[in-house]
Amino acid sequence: MDNALALDAFEVSVLLLWAAGAIYVGWRYAQCRSAHMLIVLVASLCIPGLGVCYAASQAIQNLTHRKTRSEE
């Protein structure tokens, strides 16, 4: 007998990525409390994957900022 509420591996991975992105954006909002971050937080709660994309873009920006600072 198959459980109707059971999730497959893809659904679980999407939910975990969604939660991780929302937690990251929520943490960033708690640090700076700006209107921009509030909008990103609400959007990341509504759109799966937006929080993870935001986290990835911040990581890329930090990496490129470190490289340009070390070249000077």
C-alpha cells in the first residue's frame, strides 16, 4: 500500500533547497533589516529556488570582490 503523502527524492530536494534559501535570506534580513532584504525574504518564501539563487549570487560577488581586492 502506497502512502499518498509520501514524497519522492526530487520533491524532498526541492523542499530542502527552498528551506535553505529561505533560512539564508532570513538570516541576512536579521543582520541588516533593510526594505530590500524584506522584499527578497518575502519573494524567497513565495518562489522556490529564489533564496538559493540569491545566496549563490552573493557568494559570487564576495569571491570576485576578494579577487579584485587582492590584485590591488
